Amino acid sequence: MAESTAVTISRLHHVQITIPPGQEAAARAFYCGLLGLPEIDKPESLAGRGGFWVALGDQQVHIGVEEGVDRERTKAHVAYQVDDLQAWRARLTERGIQLAESIPIPGFDRFEFRDPFGNRVEFIQPRREPYLARPSIEFRDSYLEALREYQMEGRELHVDYEWAARSFALFVQSRLDRAKPRQFAPSYVPESEFWLIDNGEYIGTTRIRHRLNDFLRKYGGNIGYQIRPSRRRQGYGRRILQLALVEARRLGLTRALVTCNRENIGSRKIIEANGGVFEGEGPVTIDGAIIHERRYWFDLTSVANGRREEERS
């Protein structure tokens, strides 16, 4: 017989974990001190039972007292959503807390650990889409790792690794300075450099040239990009060009030229997948070798807020 009215659960009010008797002070130091959860008053009717309550927004975690429980053997746990998983990873590691990687789930990054009383705790963060950032010392370690990868495959990036490793702040500033016009070199084409970042890691570089000269019309175009060897064939090439087109529009360009070697099938697919219109190809002499460069144009007037207008409908 069907019920006449729907019965639903509207929301989660609280969860409860337990600690051994006599451990309230240590638990407050951990949950209120280290984790920063604010303690809230317990009702007088429950105050005599020991333990305490903490708040997470309009929801609560109740820390109760219970003896005779082997907390190390249970999978039951509370998962706390955080805004900066890497910062929490560093903070907890500094306090000597042993972290364990959780089984991946789509759309989230997470890790887990045990509190001082054996309770399993999980920290979880929604995974951000890869994004472009200005060169920054924040990404020093992964950027230098990528330079080593390029060196191992024999690519010359016109970067002095030893200098970059020794003086990374100066190196970063040199990349940022490329966007500035040069008073005594009027033929210099300013270019804005961005790094593709995913989960705090350097993935690749794109450079957006503010205008074209005769050489760039044949080779290089307005936008160039590269993905570090260990992160290729993972969709990052398409993403970095997509985001570069948005940045080019923000720089005031209404059209952008992107070129690639006709033998580079992967780059051709990336350009065409992002909507590049093929104009033609022609020979270009680079370091004494003749290569055939394909030229694609992008209409940037249809690019807004990270997506092309036709993708917004």
C-alpha cells in the first residue's frame, strides 16, 4: 500500500565520535587547537556525560566519552572538506601525524589519518580544474622537475637550469618581465607567460605574444604552449590552449594565430579540437633545417569567461 505522504530526511544535523575516558583535554587540543574547530555549549541535560561538541558551519561533531572501544579497527570516520588540502597535509605532517592516501574518487582529492585516540579522520577537497597562473616561486619544485624531464628528452628550452634552481625568484621575475615592451628594442614582441597548474603542480607553459611580426606569421604565431613530458597524453594540451585563448582575449586580441609542424599530429588535433581554422602551410627555416608549418586562426570575439560562446548555450 502506497504511503499518502512522502517521508524524507532533510539534512545531517551531527555526527558523533568517541574518545577514552579522561582524554577531554587532549581531544580539545587536537580538535579545537590543531584543527581549529570551535567548541559550542552542550545542553545542561547532557553536560554530565563528559565530552564536548564542536561546530562546522551549521552542523556539529559531538565528541563523546566511551571506554572499551578498539577505534583502530573501525572504518567509521568523519570526512572534513577543506579549501587547501596541500596546506593541511604540510601542517599535519609537521605535527608528526602519519598520513595515508585514500582510494581516489572522481572529482576529489583526499587523504586520511588517525587522531590521537585511534579515530579515523579524512580530509577531502573538491578537485579544481587545471588553471593558468603567472610564474611564481610557489611552483618551484615541480617546475624544476619539469625542466629535468625536458633535459632528459633532449629538448633545449633556452633555460639555464642551474641558475633557475639557484635563483628561482630572479628567474620568475625574468619570465614576468617578458610581457613588458623594451624601450631600446622596438622590434621586440612582448609575450605574457602563464603556467598550467593542476593540484598545485606545474604541468606546462603557454606564451601569448601581444602582436605578430613577419617571422611569427610563419612560425610561432600568437600562442605557443608545451606540456611537460610526464603529463602528456592526459588532456592537458587541449586545456592549456583553451585557457590561453581566453587570456589572449583579455590582452585585447581579437584574432590569434597558432602554428604547428605538419608532422606533429598531436598538436594538430589539439588546435583543431579548440576550433582553429586552417589557413595553409609553408616552409620555414629553423636552425638550418626546413620544416613545414601549418597555420590556424582563432576568432577570439566568441571567447568569454573560459569558454567559447557556442559552449555556453
